[in-house]
Amino acid sequence: MAGWNFNADPTKVPKVNTKYRKIVTRLPVPASAKLFKELERYESRSMHGQMPVVWDRAEDFQVYDGYGNCWIDFTSTIFVANSGHSNRRVIKYIRETLDRRLIHTYTFVSKIRARFLKKLVDMTPSFCEKAFLLSSGTEATECALKLMKMRGQTIARSKTGIISFRGCMHGRTMAVEMLKGDDKSSEWIGYKDPNIFHMPFPYPWLADGRKDAGVFWKSRFKKDIADLKNNGVRFEDICGIMIESYQGWGAVFYPKEYIRELFIFARKYNILVTFDEIQSGMCRTGKLFAYQHYGVEPDLLCLGKGLSGGLPLSAVIGRKSILDLPDVGSMSSTHSANPICCAAGLANLEEIERLDLTRVSARKGALLHQRLKKLKAKFPDNIARVIGKGMVAALIVTDPVTHKPDGRLASIICEKAMQKGLLLVHTGRESIKIGPPLTISNDALLEGISVLEECFAEIER
Ligand SMILES: Cc1ncc(COP(=O)(O)O)c(C=O)c1O
């Protein structure tokens, strides 16, 4: 999002009227100018810089602005509306809870909380025996750090070190912001946690063209871990490793062999492994959780975003022996297990099962990736790579002359697509990210991709 100003002046754009898209006004809509001015005046600047589209209603895979325009949504807001915007069952369960006149209970018990937790544990892999509920993703990753550190200290007082991967996003609060290892985004903190150690992200393209990629990644892991040791890290003092299941900005998965080596290392030194599935979970990648692509079994998962279909609900889930480490009453939050959020979460989990969203995501994802590869073949100078799995994809955009990553061009494409009735995830980097609700119809998915094609064709011209 950073570093790009979308045009704020209402601009005449060609009218669009298709089965799934409608653009009938200038964009941004002149009548919405007052709203943007008010937000500019009253809200922190940190929330600005978004595409100037006012969301009035969002249903399934479409977004309406109340001024007659309608977009195909390739964002799921931000990987939240996996089961479709305003999913009917989610709304029904929320409404039933509201009609009962129950909107908050703090840690007092509610039936809906028990029903949601049971469903969550029943639906997830067998190591997921217990969960702790929170509101935001960043709270869940903070909580996973706490649990890994507490468990480490049951082994040795000094076992508090955390390893994370450079460039991975785990939230915006202090500890997890430090996990990213990006000096710029965490310089506000003013110091570095001496117990957080960063490994370089194993970008898969480092093995481009190698026939021995498997061997390469195994030895690459050994090298990266040896570098830590050479910098004075004692592996016995590491309590946990935090992994973003794919690196967010470009849906970049780790090489499988790398993750498998990491697990051998973690088990050898009695280190817990957490996968941050906040973005990648809940069927997004064609499996319930993205870590399942690596063929390993972690200790903890962090869930959020698509867990409830739209309300603030996150969770840390894993083995009972870890989840039960904090003493009674020592880990809670005012809005933990809010009954309306739990109602939405329960409905969402039921929808995942009813609609078989894991399988749907794998099937539609195959179509998505096949068409995006065709797009890349058509515009090889502008699209260097198509990355991702299932219903998450990223196009890596390059300057046609220099062949260097081109964030500016990616932003221009996002803006053009918006003017044509398609919403894409604007990353502020050289990637264009695509993550439609998993419920999108095949023809709407193809229509969205054809809009992307139009945008690249116009750029080429
Ligand atoms: C992988 C990952 N972890 C954590 C977070 C933080 O979640 P939240 O914004 O709900 O705090 C995000 C949000 O973008 C994310 O993508």
C-alpha cells in the first residue's frame, strides 16, 4: 500500500456493463469526495492510501459502492471472505445471537463459544487439541511467541530464543513486528530483541535452472543455520521457530526440502514450530492449511482473517500440553471468544464443510493458475513470474525494458483494473496479488482474468 497515491480526482473512465461488473460514474465517484475528505481530516494517515472505492455492500464475490458501480472482488477484503462476502449462514448465526440479545460475555461462558471451539478442534488435524481465541492476527502470533517461550522455559531458563524469516509478516505489534527483521518497519521500536534471530527467506528462484534443487535446498538450510551459529546463536537456547506459511507480499512458498530440513533441526534441538496461517489458512491454498503442502506436522498454528468470514476472530491452536501452560486466568483478553464472533466462526466452519471449500479451492485454483500462466506467456516482458497455490496467486511485474521488478507498474495495473470493475490486492511492491472468495463462479473468475489481460494489453500499447 505504501508509496503510491491513487488518483483522487474524479476521472472519466469508459463505462462497463457486464454480467458481473458495472462502472457507470467517474472514478473516484465525485459524490464520495466529501467522505474521503472527512476521513483525511479525522483518521490517522496510516489508514489512507487505499484505492478510492467506497464499499457499501459486498455479497459473495462482488462489491457495490451504492453509486451504481459494481466490482468483481479478487481480494476477499484481505483473504477474509473465503466463504464469500456476507455469507448467508454467517449472517444468520450473527443475527440469531443478536436477536437473543447477547453481544458480549468477557470470560463468562456462552454456549456458542463451546460449540465453535469444539467444531474448530474437530475439523483441524489431530495435533490441534485445544485453542485459545483472540480478536486479531497480531494477538495470535504474539500469543504463539508467549507459548513457545513458556514451553522453552520448562526445559531451561535460557531457552527463550525465537527464529523467524526475514521479510515475513506476522502483525504490527511490537514483538511480532521485530520478527520481520526489516529495520525500516521496526525502527520505531528503538531497540532489537537480542533473543530474536532471523534467517534469510529461501526464495525458490534462487534455485532456478538447477537440476539438483532438492540437494541445493538441503545444503542451503545447513548453511543458513551454520551462519546463525557462527553469529553466536546457541541452538539449545532456541524455543521456537515462527513461519509465515508463505511469504505474504508474493504468496512465495518455501522449498519443501528446506522446510523438511528445518523440522529435522527443530526436533533435534527440542524447538517448537509455529505456522502463521492467518492469511494462508482456511482453504485458501487448496488445503485447509498451507503448511500441509510441506508434509510436516507443526506444534502450533495461528489462525485469523478467514476464520470467521468477516468478524474479528483469531486463534492459536495446538497440542493441549502447550495450550495449557499458562495458569488459570493468566491468558485472556476482553474480547476473546466474543459470542457474535464465535457465531460467525461456527457458521463459517460449517460453510467450509458444506461447500467443500478445500476441494473447491484446489479445483478453481488450478484454473486460476492455468489462465495466469497463459497471461504470463502473452506478456513475458511484464510478468516475470506467477506464484502461489490454490486460490492465491501473485504476478511479479517487471519493467519491460530493464526487466527489473516494477512496483509502479503493478500499482498502475491495480488502478486500471479498479477502473474497469476488478479489485486486486495492491501490495505496494512489484506483486499483484489475487485472492478471490473461494465461492466465486468460474465465469466470474475468468471474466476477472480477462480484465487483467486488458490492463496489460493497454500498458503494452
Ligand atoms: C501472515 C499474517 N500474520 C499476521 C497478520 C496480522 O493480522 P491482523 O492484521 O489481523 O493483526 C497478517 C495480516 O495481514 C498476516 O497476513
